[in-house]
Amino acid sequence: MSIAVGQKAPDFKLHDTEKNPVSLNDFKGRNVLLLFFPLAFTGVCTDELCSVRDSLTSYNEMNADVIGISIDSLFVLDKFKKENDLNFSLLSDFNKEAATAYGCLYDSFVFDMQGVAKRSAFVIDKEGVIQYAEVLESAGDLPNFEAIKASIAALS
């Protein structure tokens, strides 16, 4: 199943690095940038999330919360977050429920790994509607952050 602009964003309930349950409904009334990434501690994922960290102020100024999601355990994500001084929430989709709901799961990834999240970006407005959706087939590609920022800015 793929997610389209204008569609209601699927809710999820995942755990963050502090072991707290977090759902998309917790952000009702806020704009959200939801970033799925394949695996913590890989080069492109680290570069992507560190660039988001470095520009988090611009997202906050546009009244948007940033959430990163991967299939890594919350323990791995906690270490990844601390080592890279990430200043936004990372959620563990270890059971692959959110990535499946958002249609961004590889059947087969490198080294015969199965069920890894595709690098994806979704902008969700205050009412929980998808305003931007980008699911990348190549894990080496990055989302179009200029288009993402323009989509968020249009919500203000």
C-alpha cells in the first residue's frame, strides 16, 4: 500500500529512545515531518539525520516537529541519537508496523536483510493529512529537503 497526498496519515504507536510510547495522534494540532530511514550508523542515514539536526531550527520556526523512524531497536537508536547529538525524536519500528502502513518497506535490502524501511519523507499537517510524500527506492538517495521545507512553509 502506498500513501498519497491528501490521504489521512496512518496512526502508529512506537517507542522512543527514552522507552516512552509515542503515537502520531500525540502530535495532533502540529505539523510533522516524518522521516523513515533504513538503518542507524550507516553513512547516508547518519548524513541525512545530522543535516536535519543542523537545520532543526528552521523546522521549528515553521511549527513542525521532526520524527525519525527506523526498524532498529530503541537501544540502538538511543546510542545512535547520543553519538550524533540528534535533537529530535527517534522511534523504533522494530515490528515494521509503521513502515508497512506507510508503504515504505523493502522486501529485500543489502546483505539479504528483509523488512528494512525505505528512506522516506512525509509531511503531515495539523489535521493529520499527508501534504507531502516521498518514498525513495535507492537507499543512497536523500529526500528533497527543499521541497519538504516548501511544503511545510505552505502550511503556515
